Amino acid sequence: MVLFGLPTGAGRILYENNIFLIPDILANAGGVTVSYFEWVQGLMEYFWSEEEVIEKLRSVMRKAFHDTLEVSLRERVNMRIAAYMLAVSRTADAGKTLGVYP
């Protein structure tokens, strides 16, 4: 749990001991990403090989990790807070770009 940007409970212990953790939102993104790939393949009626899926997933996950790490280092926050910051920033940017749909 995070309260005003500071971890509480076990999160606080890990934070105070500088334990590097992959945030759950990032760790669980692989399954969601592959589900998206399946949806895209169904729409296109074209199916990728297992090797193509793995390579595409590797590319997406590496970028997500590096983007999160960059925010973490730049803002001097842990990876979980960095992931939230990145998510909110990207959501805000999409809202500005796309506007609000009815």
C-alpha cells in the first residue's frame, strides 16, 4: 500500500532497505500484452509464430522496464511509484491528444 508516495507495511521495509523490485503492474503486463497480441491477430486474421510472439513481447517488456527505470532514476522514486507516474503521465497525454469521447 502507498500513502502519499511512501510505502507502508512490507513495502516500507523493502523501500528502507533499498530492495529493487519490479512493480506488480509491470510484472503482470506480459500476460495482458500477449492477450492484446491475440486480439490483434484475430482482427487481422493472420497468426504469428510462437517465436514472433516471444520477440514482440520481449521488445514491449524491455521498453516498459527501461521507461519505468528511467523515471525511477530521474525522479528518485522506487519502481512502483515510477510505474504509477508513467501510467498517469501517459493517460494524461492520451487525453490531451485524443480528447474526451462521449
